[in-house]
Amino acid sequence: MKRARVLVVDDKEAYLALFRRISPPDLEIVCAGDGAQALARLSAERFDLVVSDIRMPGLDGLSLLRRVRDAGIDCEIVLMTAYGTIAEAVQAMKYGAADFLTKPFDPDAAVAAMEQALRRKVRAAGDPKRPSLLGESAAMKGIFDLVARAADSDATVAITGESGTGKELVAMAIHEASARSARRFVPVNCGALPDALIESELFGHVRGAFTGAATNKRGLFEEAHGGTLFLDEIGELPIGVQVKLTRALQQRAIRKVGANDEQHVDVRVIAATNIDLQRAVKEGRFREDLYYRLNVLAIALPPLRERRDDIPLLADALVSRISIAAGRHRRLSPAALACLVSYDWPGNVRQLENALARAAAVAVGEELGVDALPAEVRAAFAAPAPPPPSRAPASLPYREALASERDRATRDYLVQLLSELQGNVTLAAERAGIERESFHRLMKRHGVRAEDYRGR
């Protein structure tokens, strides 16, 4: 297998030597003493990753990052500095840095940052037309196919899914991959607009249309002309506005509030909702003709609990983003990751992001352990195991089968950890990121004894 090539850039030889010493054998380390030298090598050779100090004489790290991005050089970049500031972190994130290390750093953290950035590059290289969504599960691969199909047409799209599943992100991915990507993507939350203003916000109004209408106003359809209008929480629209929206979709024309004439608009509409629109139609809360106008191409997003395989990937990306924004490298402990995978996430990806932001805020060191996670997430991980099933997992109800699989994964994790550390419970608890007493309780619950792994 071809080794990944990493260019390390620093004006201090001690850090260049450190990276030569700590890098895994599957990485080829090449060193440069300043930004200009690094840029010359990048112009002549292929590198998968650049790890660069920010403050160097001449061409500094941020300038190097900008030059690399402007030149279209295909590589990931991790920046490091002994003078980390929020401003630098924001600039680094703006220009696409994969991570941000604050000196002095733990060598393991540096290796983890490099490996994480390289995994990101491999994922991005998988398909150049793949939208900027994260997921490797079968469910998400199906979503990627639908997004690509939607981007190739101008059909109206209806995206359904629970709150926090990423409906707006899917809409943006469709827009960015479509022929309309050069024009505006205009999002609007229909549920957040007062009923009295929705019609004016969507279609605009003319001067004198109602009390307070002192001037003409462009509506969101006009703002999105040539581009995409994203109508989030479409199920919250009043029936009267639904009638007007149906006509706008049918005629590709709008009539401003108070106007006599219609005007043509070239807008691609993507709608989203977390309610069952078919039920809303049956209950008379949503117009059937509008439902069929919107549902030309339907995309149903799975909840996070139905694509647990994607949780490590999502957590990895979110922790990386948090690290860059804070100007401080953070990483999840193995036990914390197992805890995230075990939780059902009723708030989906949005809740996962908030949980990780909370963990980063309360954690003392670089590692985000189980104790830094919200109480409800920890409680799900530490819940007592159900009695051993007497039937094969495939014959169990869904929730019982899920609990059985979770227990097995937790026990396998404990066994692997104690095997590696030869039964040392103190070290195992530290590695897991939880208190020694909590680790003992987990061992007892899953029937794992430390003495079985001592002296191996």
C-alpha cells in the first residue's frame, strides 16, 4: 500500500525532529524549514497532508494555507502554534484547515490529528461529485444517490425527517451540486414567521398594500430568482398561503400582496418538514394539490439511531470543527465514543453536536471523556444490562436486540482494554476516560474480571 506523504513545516528543528520520531510507519514525513520552501515543494511534489507552524519568518502558516487553497493544491492542512488565538483559529477554519494544534502538544494528539485529517482526505477523494454530507452507512449512501439525482434535475423536492437530521444541509447539497449553484440559496423557516407576515415575506408587497407598507418590498421568491428557495417547516404554512404557493409552483409566477399583475420567477423550491404531510392532508391541515406539487422527488432522512455506524465519523468531524474554533486540539476517549454510539439521540445530529460542544466546554484536558458528556448520554451507556436473551438476536424485538448488541460491544471493549493493559484497572479506567469506580461497576455488570488478564 502506498504511504501517505506528509510535509511538516516549522522553523524550529526540534519540532521537525519530533514529527520524524512520532510518525507511524505508514506516513512518509518530509520536512521544510519555512513557508517559501514548503510552497516550492508543494508545487513540485504530491503531498496528502501539510502540518505547518503558523508563526514563521517570511511566509507564515496562514499565508501558506491561503496560497495552497488559491492554487487548488489537493491536500489537507493542520496548523500549529504556541500562540493560539481565537482570531487565528477562525482564519484557519475559514481557509479550510483540518485541525489546529496548540504547542506544546501531546505527541499522541499530533498523530491523532494527522490520521484524522488523512481520513478526511480519503473520504473527500471517494467521489468528486459527492455532496458535503457525512455518512458511510447504507442509509446515507442511498441519500447521496437521491441528492445527486435531485441535483441533475430542476424538480421540486420534499425532504422529510425528524428534527436535527440535517434537512437544510441536504437542501444545500442539492443546490451546490446543481446548475443553480452560482445563484443564491435562500432558506426560510415557515414556522418562525408570524401568520400576518408570511405572504408578504414569501411574495413581497406593493406600497400601500396594507397599513405600514410604505414602500415596495421584494419577497423571498424574488430574492431566490435563478437559485433555490428552501422552505423549512412547510407544514406550518397557513392554508391561505398554501393556495398561493401552489399557484406559484404551477405557474412559475408570483403576485405580490396588493398587486394586480403576476411576475415570472425562475426558482427551484425545496421543502422540508418533520411532520407527516399525508396525515396532515387527511386531517385537512395541508392541501393535497400542494402536497403533490412538492413531493415530485421525495427524500426521507433516517434518524441517527438508525445509522449508528456514522456516529464515529460525525463525532470525528464535529470534534475537529470544535478544536479549530477554540484554537485547541480535542479528542474523544474510546469510552466516550462507545457512549455516543450507544445513545439513541432523539435530537439527532444537532443534539450530537451540542453534546460534543458541551463536553469540550467542561473537559479539563485535551481528551473528552465519558464524564464530560451530558448526563442523559452517560445514563444510557451505564444503564443496567437486561437479562441474557433466550432467543437468537434476530428473533428479538428491535429495542431488545439493540440493547443486546450494545452490551456485547461494551463487554468486548472492556476485554480488549484489560488485555492490552494486562489487567491494570487503574490504567484501563484512565484510558477509558472514566472514574475507577465506574470502570469497576462496568466490569461487574458485564462479568469481566481483571485477574483473568494479568500476566498475559
